[in-house]
Amino acid sequence: MSDAAPTSQPSQEFEKVLSGSATTVASFDRHEKTPVQKAQHFLHGNPAAIPLIVLVMSLLIFGIVLGSKFFSAFTMTLILQQVAIVGIIGAAQTLVILTAGIDLSVGAIMVLSSVVMGQFTFRYGLPPSLAILCGFAVGAACGWLNGVLVAYWRLPPFIVTLGTWQIILATNFLYSANETIRSQDLAAEAPILQFFGNNFRLGSAVFTYGVIVMVLLVMLLWYVLNHTAYGRHLYAIGDDPEAAELSGVRVKPMLVSVYVISGLICALAGWALIGRLGSVSPTAGQFANIESITAVVIGGISLFGGRGSILGMLFGALIVGVFSLGLRLWGTDPQWTYLLIGVLIIAAVAIDQWIRKVAG
């Protein structure tokens, strides 16, 4: 009995330490976040929230300043028509940037695909539907080249796509001989190439099929990114490719597939571009790569990969469209549009860094 007392004393002290530690942990867990921290965590989990707020605010401001001149069904759908091409290209750019890459060649792939569709129809006499498939094949091949160089040769995406941008652009001009296929010829012999430029009315609102395909594409990719294993793997690669590899994700084939899908989407944009212009022009869409990156960045998608929503990209493209048309209707100098968009880009990157630092 005398030996039992010393044994129980250390055990009691140990239990006190454990209970004290549990109390400390419990009190730490009960520590409430400040409103700023709550906002940071909310924005970290909902990256499309900021561009949506900016879009709504810009619509309200221009609506108050311009009144019914701006707030009309025709004007709203006109904005959609103007951003349709950027929205489609932005979808391709979104997939690449979510993997912590970047694709400077998206605009060149779009134009080359459109040129192939037109030239294969008129130069070689292929049926327009088959020429369109050839355009998609060219887009996929360009994307595959980018993907192989990035994934298997381990070259930086910026350098790779900067190089392929120049190569594809030169190929486009050399192959087309700077020849534009006129809208009259397309309408007479290959009206399907102008399909996405056709429109239909709902009251005073005018929608083109290019707008419809942009919305459907964004909805499809939103579902894939948020509700499929492919989407989860894509986010995982952008967040940490080494960890993704260890968890069983085949990183290299995934990266190649992302660039191939991006090329296919660019070819779709090329087809929509023909509808938008009504003609096949090798000089069109020269700034599409910059415009797509602008939409992605303003849309809250992190350039460091692994975080963002494709809905944010769509909101970013619409913000640019609202500012462009709103300032034009206001009668201001067009340079103000570029100035404000530049401010929005810097602000979006700064906010992304702030969110990553605190809530990442």
C-alpha cells in the first residue's frame, strides 16, 4: 500500500498537463476570426465573387450615368456579342493557367484554324464540314506541340508558347499569303462557316450563336472542373505537381491533354471568329492572347495555378466589355478604357496575393 502512493502522484500530474493542454487547444479553437479574415477566407473559397461584384457595380454606375441609353436589352446583348470570342479563348487560357502555365499562342492558333477552314474549302474544294474538322485538327496539333514541350521536355510554358506563337503566326501568313476570303464568297459557297455569326431575337435582345456557344462552353467546363476527377486532378497539378504525382495523378499526360483541349477550344473560337467577321482574315485576332489573359486575371484566376473559377473568367471578359462600350457611349477618349483595365489587372493580382498570403 505504501508503494502505491508515489505511483499515483505522477499519473495525476500527467492528467493535469493533458487537461491543461486540452483546455488551451479548446480555447485556441474557439478564437473567432475578424471580419477581414472572414472576408479573406470567403474570397479564397469563392474566387469568382470579386469579379462578379465589380461587374455588378460597373453595370450600376454606367446605368446611372447613361440611363436607358445603356440599360437596354439591345445594349446588354451587344456586350455579349463583343466578348464572345474573348470568352471562348479565355476558356482555353483558363485551363492552362489553372495548371500554373500560360499560353501566348491561343490567338495565333485561333486564326490559323480559321484560315485552314477557309482555305481548305476554297483552295482544295473540300466540303465545308470536312474543312472545319481539319481546322479543329490543326488546333489540336498546335496544342499537342505546346503540351509535349511543356510536360515532357520540361520547358517553361511562357517560353514555349512565346516561340510557338511566332511560329504559328508566321505559318498563318505564309500559308494564306495574306489572302482574305470575302463574306460574299462564304455566304454563297460555305454559309456554315458563318454559322456563329447568325442571330435570333428575343424581344429587343439580339443573340448570336457565338454567344450561345460561349455560354454553353463555360457551363460545360465549369461542370468538368468542379464535378469530375479530371477537374480535381487539373487543380491538383496547378497547386503542387509533385504532390499530385505522388497521389497517383499522371501529371505529364494530363498536361498534354490540357493543351490539346485548349487548342481545340481555340479552333472553335476560330470558327466563331469567321461568323463574327463574316470573312476569313489572316490578320484578325492579333491581340486575342492578351485579351484572354486580361479576362482570366480580372476574373480572379491565380496566375500561380490551382485556384480560380471559369465563371470568374466570364465575369472578367464581361467587365472589359462593359467598360469598353460604356465609356464609348459616354463619349470619352478610348485610352481611358485601357487605363482602367490596366488598373483592374494590377488590383486583381494584388488581391490574389493578399488572399493567398492570409488564407492560402
